[in-house]
Amino acid sequence: MRRPPPSRSDDVRTRQVRAAQSVARTAAQEVRIIGGQWKRTPLPVPVAAGLRPTSSRVRETLFNWLGQDLSGWRVLDAFAGSGALGLEAASRGASAVLLERDPTLATSLRAVVQRLKAAQVQVQQAEALAWMARAADAPNAEPFDLVFLDPPFDEALFQPALAAAVRCVAPGGWIYAEAPHALSGDPALGLRCHRQGRAGAVHFHLFQRVDAAEGLPPPIA
């Protein structure tokens, strides 16, 4: 049976993923925290398939959106990789949980946390979607104020990850997501897209959970 030819949208999506993978292959082997108590501290970037640390430029934009001081925030970095996002938040005062399924990367993250003496940071070797499902269903679970989602670009995880993250974040809280293509808010999930941008092949987005929330704070200016 002859298969139908791929659609133009399929071709575009394939090119986007390949471009993002190219970025990952040429990524620096070290990134630096850009703000807070650990400003300019280097973070190693181990060689690992699909590992693509968020660039300094994108992190600077993101924390301009969120604010520079995250004291008192609870943050989940669901696909931690190098830890650039979660440790950046912790450097600015947040407590953070970093999830990483790859044992080598998880070991590297634990070494970094130990070197920083970051008692407010936990590293757990875990598969992100399963961990978020368990956390959301746990009795008396305390929601997060911010969830980072930067899954491997060659895996179809973006929508499942958003659906899992929205159950872990507090009403009015934030979900940051990177993808090789633009994402949009999902009213069915109770998410609105507050800000979005693009850096090369990477599209980045800041969503806010707005469902069933009373007295939400005004959007970040």
C-alpha cells in the first residue's frame, strides 16, 4: 500500500526539529549562571543526546519577564539537563526540584549542587511525566509557583508535558516551555500564553495558569 506523501507542515516541522538538534550538537560544553548569588558560576554541559542548555540570551529575557528576585518561589525544572534553568532560579532565591531521567546527567547535577552548597535544590533521577503525575495526585501536595519544560525536541512531549505541569502549578502560577515550533495557550488546560519569543531555532513561551483562580495578580508588565 502506497503511503501518502508528507504534508508541507510535516516537512516544516521536521526541518525545525533538525535545526534544533543541530544547535544541540554544537552547544557549548559550559554555560554560566547570569544572575543572583551564583552569578557567573560555570555549569558543565555533559555530552548527551538531545542536551541543549537554554542560552544566556534566552534566560536573560525569561528572568526579565519573571523578575530578578524569586525569593519564596517553589520551582520545578522537569527536564533539567544541565540545570541551567532550575539553578538560575535558585540563584535568585527560589527553592528548586530538578528532574533528570539520565543517570549520568543526574549525577553531574548532584555534583554541581554539592559544589554550590545549594541546600534549597533537590535533584531527583526520574521520568518527568510520571513524576509530575505522582506529585499532582499526592495528598496535601504543595503546588509549584513555576515549572520549566524543556523536553528533548525529537520526542513528542510538548502537549503531554504542558498537561502534566498544569496540574502541578498553583493557580496564577507560571509554566515556561521551549519547543522547535511556536506553542499556543490552551483554554482547555486553563493556560494563557503571556509572552513568547524566538532565538534561532528555539521558540520559548511563558504561560500562566488562569483556570479556577480567584483574585489573580495582574500579568507581569
